[in-house]
Amino acid sequence: MQDNDARKARPLRLGANYTPSRGWFHSWQDFDADEVRRDLESIAKLGLDHIRVFPLWPELQPSRSLIRRKTVEDVGTVVDVAAEFGLDASVDVLQGHLSSFDFLPAWLHSWHRRNMFTDPDVVAAEAELLRALAAELSGRSNALGLTIGNETNQFAAPWHPDPHRLSSEEAGSWLGTLLGAAKEAWPAGTHQHSFDDSALFKEDMPFTPRHAATLGDLSTVHSWVFGGAGAALRRTAPRAGPFRRLPGAVRHGLRRGSGPPRLGPGSRRTRPVGRRRGRRGLRHRHGAPPRRQSEPLGHHLVVLARCQPGPCRFPRA
């Protein structure tokens, strides 16, 4: 237990988004603990200390009123196998999006179309799934906590083929409700929400930098080389462009900091780079490229900040 507490106290942690080597994420349909064991042994040999686990939402909750106990137990088994190799684990819950593929359960689209963010019955079912996974994982010493889901904000993007529309106020309410359910069921866990960098770079994204900086125990962002941060490679003004969208307290935290940034599960570090004249960058696919310049260290890059130190705060109902 003391070793686990020491790992959690490290100011910088390096982990991996665990992608099964056989069957990709469809392997949840034919779960094999021995395959997981081989994968996690390889990850541990790289010197990493934690993984991020991605169970598919339709496998966990194929119907709004049904949570499959077997899949929940399989998630627990992955965390147990991680412990065999000294790895901690953080688990995503509403795993509806991975590598450009959407995995929404059937009760959310087509003839049963409901808004995943604003429909009261849907939100209640989502909260129940978070509670179920919290109950399964909270007793395991190497379980770090829950992430609401991978880049769930992309479902609200106006450019999504089938957007689930909502306002920024509704986005904050949705996050607060689900993070609150996770914290109530698992008070000692580290719980956060995950978003792509359109929350920082796109004015018409209802999930905002304020949500990123004030909701959840960690602030995380997934910046892809072809997203907003990648397009920023062609620009050089760190105080202009998309960062005008950040609240003043967040800008202050990014520039000056109130302590070291905290890396969330599966995230990588970034560092600013100097002015590069004449360098041709990537065009942003959703409009004019942003103007902040960062250099990725690895496949993903992330800038994390907290407005101020202290425990996470959730909006009151």
C-alpha cells in the first residue's frame, strides 16, 4: 500500500493508453486475460507506471437499464493484471469514441435517438454506469480513478456527422453530474473528463477551457498532430490566437503556474519552441489555424493547468 501511495505522489508520471495487441478494442467481446497479461508485461518492461483502460460502452451497457456484470468484472480483471506488473490503472467509462470510430450504444441513435448530454434518462443511466465501475474498482489499491470517457466533447462538435447539441451551461451541468456521481461512489479516486483540443481552439465548441480547468481532479487534453495544437506549429505568438479564449485565471496558470502541471492518465509532456520563420505547418481542418506554437514529445501532446490549487469543485445542482 505504501508503494502504491508513493507512485501516486510522484509529480510526473508516464503511462500508456492500453490498446490490446490482438482484436483491438473489439477484444472486449472475447476477453482473454492471458492476452492482457502479455500486453501489460510488455508495457511494464518499458518502465511506464500506469495504463488507461478503454472498455467499450456498448459492451458495458447494451441497454439503458442493463449493465453487463461480466464486462464490469473483465474491467476489474485488467486492473488486477496491471497490478501483477506494478502498474496502476485509470478506467474510461463512456467509451463512445476511439481513433475516429464512434461506439455509442444502440439505445442512443437511429430509432432510439436521444441526446447523450441533456436527456434526463440517459444522464441517469450514464451516472449509474459510473457508480457500477466505481463499486468494482474502488477496493483495488492500484486503481487510480475514472475518466468520464475519451474525448466525449467531440459528440457535441458542430462538425460531427450526428452531433448531440447542447449549450456550454448544459455541458458544465453534464460534467458536474457525472463527476459528482463518480466522486460520491469513490471519494478517494482521481476522476476527470477527457476532451480533444477543440475545447481550447474552437469558439463553437460548447465544452470550454473553463470546464477543463475547474471540473475534475485533473485537467487533461488530447492534442493530435492534425488538430489545433498541430496546426499551431506554423504560428509563433503564444499570447494570441486561441489563447484569448482561455479564462484569465487559466492563462495565468499556463504562463506562470501555481505549482507544477499535473499529467493525467495516458498524457505526454510538451515544451514551447522558439520562433521558426518560413516553416510550413499543417492546415487546421476546422478553420483558420491557431497561433500558439508547441512541439509534441511523442504521438500526443498536452498542456495541463489548474486555476488554483485545492480540491476539485463541482457545480451545485
